[in-house]
Amino acid sequence: MAPRDIVFEQIRHHETKPVPYTLSFEGDVAERVDRYYGSDAWRGKLTPYLVWCGGIPTMAKEPIGGGLERDRFGTIWRVDRRPFHLEEPALKEPSCEGYDFPTPEAFAVPDLKEQAARVREANPDSFSLINIGWGLWEHCWGLRGFDNAMMDCVAEPEFFEELLDRLTDLFLGHIAQCEGVEADAIMFGDDWGDQRGVMIGPERWRRFLKPRYARLYEAVRAQGKLVISHCCGSVADIIPDIIEIGLDVLESVQPEARGMNPYELKRKWGDRITFWGCLGSQSTIPFGTPDVIRTEVKRLRAEVGRGGGFILAPAKSLQPETPTANAVAVIEAFTEQ
């Protein structure tokens, strides 16, 4: 089977050999691996099971000087430090009155269809994704500031719902811009969880975010595309909910977060949703030995991959602090099936 077919089989919950994977790198990790091997030939051994063929840049920003950038919502970000962070929110008060909300056209990519066609032509055997930037919750706190957004959902629920409705309409416009773009799936990104659980709590997530994401997922499915969402942190409490509203693939799956042990997730829900990730980026990869990494990858394939519903990946891209020997162990464990 072609790599694309293998990914589809996994999402249909059919076991495959090999198990598909993705692997990406940040900082100087890939260059250090080049030096380890003496060339970059190892990169050609990575199978492109999934490829990104464009997207909607919902977090596009423009420099305004002094290490600051302004996004299209009007929020100012400091980008000269790692990680970048919010400096000044666009909405300083819990009200949309007088605020000129951006339209989908402000984020439009005129040649998105052509971009996607070029990527698919270069990777005809790969599963293809369109990415739609940050999600509803992240844009809420991007517009208001994180502390304010956390308080808004408790103290200003009517405003919070109005803001979410405006954002949902915007995202429906983004999805409409993907109509006619040939791709297998649309991928969202919204970090609902921290290490402990859902940031606004499961009940408020169900009240505020669940019905709106149901609308977004339905719009994607109406285009004949699959639905994938990236989400960091602990979301174990709402996995039945995201299954209910039609999520096909949950990406990241950080095993260090509460309730996110991939083997337990597989046991509970592995026949109804596909898990993409599961290899610990806060534990196994930076702190394990190469042998520990190889053993964990083998176990993930055997147990989480049983019956399908699994795409292997580090929970995050290989980070700059990854030891070279550990990066090599990940690469070799992934490619030697």
C-alpha cells in the first residue's frame, strides 16, 4: 500500500504494517544528526506519510519594531524571545462594541488551491492536510489576554459566547475557503488542556466550545474531508465529547499529562478515534536512553497500533534540547520497521 492508503487504513481502524509516522525537528537537531551520520542522506529514509499542503494563516503577524509583531486581530506579541508571548491584547475590555472584527478575506490565501495541487503533485502517495492555524479558545485569549479570557468564561459568559460566535463564523469562512481544495483532511489546532486537565474545565468546555466545534467539524465533513485536531495537555475528560462531535484524529497526545497515558487511552477509546503522537517529548525523548526510546516505540506500535487507529509521532517536534544520540534513536526506531 502507498503511505496515503496506510494512513487511511489506520484512521478506519484497520491494523497495518508498517505503522505510519511523522517526524519533525526544531532548532539545530536535524543539523546535528547530519553531522552524526556525516551527510544528510538519512533524511531520504523518512517516509512522507502525511504532508501539509497549505492552510489559512490565522496567526499571521506583521513586525512593528522592537521585537514586537501585530496580528490581524490587533493583538501585539513579543517574538524575540522563546517562547513568544502576548504583549498587549486587542480587546482590553470584555466587549466587542466598537471593535472591527476581521473577516475571512483578511486571511485569504488566493492561491491555496494551486499550492495544494503542487504539494500533492510532488507527494502523490502521501495523505494531505490543510492547516487552519490557532483555534477558538486560543484566539479568545489572544484577543483578551490569557488571564482575562479565563475570567471572562466565568464572570462574563454572555460576552464570552458572543466572542466565540464571532470566531466560529470566522472559522466557518476559513473552512469555506478550503472548498474545492484537494486534500484529505483539515487540521485545527487549539490547546484546550494544560498538564492537569481542560483549562476552563470540562463543563465549561462542553458549554462554550463543544457546540461550536461541532459546527466546524460538520462543515469540514460536508466537503468530504476528515477532521484532525491538534491539542496539547490533558483532555482525557472530554475525549468522549470530541468523538461524539466527529473528530477523526487527535494529534499530540502528551503521555506526561494527567490521564493521557496512551495505553489507557487506547483501551478506553482506541476503536472510535485515532491517536497521533504518544511518544513523550517531556520524558522519554529528552531523558531516556536510546534503548529506552527504541523499546517504547516498539511497544507503542504493538499496543496502540493494535487494531489500527494510530499514527506514531513525538508529542512535539524534536526539541533543541534533544541529545543527538536520542534523536538518532528516534529516527532509527521510526524508520526500521
